[in-house]
Amino acid sequence: MPDSAQPWQTRAAAQLDASLEAVALPRELLLEVFQHARECYPEECCGLLTGADRELPARVVRCTNVQSTRVARGESDLDARRAYFIDEQELLNALRGAEQRGERLLVVYHSHVDTAAYLSFTDVEGALGPDGRPLYPGVAQLVVSVQESGVLGAALFEWDEASRRFIGRGVR
């Protein structure tokens, strides 16, 4: 059975924990991320949230998902409907721009197409370094569930050092 034909729960490395309090993100930023997800559908969108304060992102930086290019070069079997890879030059420029503004990377976001907002094993693999810890310490992962009719929801995943895994919370 192809990966995408499996129930999403079997592809989930981390799911939303409904017992945890939802995270508040600035409404205008969340709406911009949702718009980005709708515009990119049926492919996954990706981008960054930056800000000076860890608790309050101030800016959405839309990025280009080059996953289908990676497939064409034989670097992956997953196309942009099922995975994302941020253009490396855009990522570097975004991080430099944030630093110049006195900001830092707070959240990496992407959408999941026609499925739930969870962190897949592929997502976790891309977020962790060879030591099994996040490539960007203190940076959360935001996943948006989108389908043709619009956004279904979102979840924010934060690294828990004690359990060495991502913990998912709702977003409001």
C-alpha cells in the first residue's frame, strides 16, 4: 500500500494532544499562513514565522517548496503533494533578514494536503539533526491541514527535551 493510502495516524510521529492548552498565535499571521496553504493547494506550502520575542511571532516569511524539483533530480520519492523542502537560498536569506531586523526564527510551518495536522515521520526526520535533536533549537513546527474547500485546522509541535519528542498543541 502506498504511504499516502495508509491512515494518517500510521504516518504520524506526533499528533495533537487535546489535553494541552492551545497556543495563541497572532491572528493576522495565522490567517496569512492559512491563505498561503490555500494558494499552494494541492501542494504543500512552507515558510517561517520570525520575531524578536519567543512568545510572539511578528512576521510570516513565505518560502518556495522545492520538493518536486528534488524528485526530478532523484533526491526523493515524495513530491510536493506529500512533502516539503524549503529552497535553501530562500531559507538562508530569510534567516539573515530576520537577524538584521533583530528577529529570530520561531516557527517553521508547512501544510498537509487532504489530511490532518500532524507531524509525520518525514517531517520529524527533516526537523532533527544527526544527534536526534532539533536542527533549530527552540523552534516550533506548525502544520496546517488544508483541502480544496479550505483550512481544516492547525497544530503546533514543540520539542520536549525530557521525552526527546515533539508535543502537539492546538492553535488559536
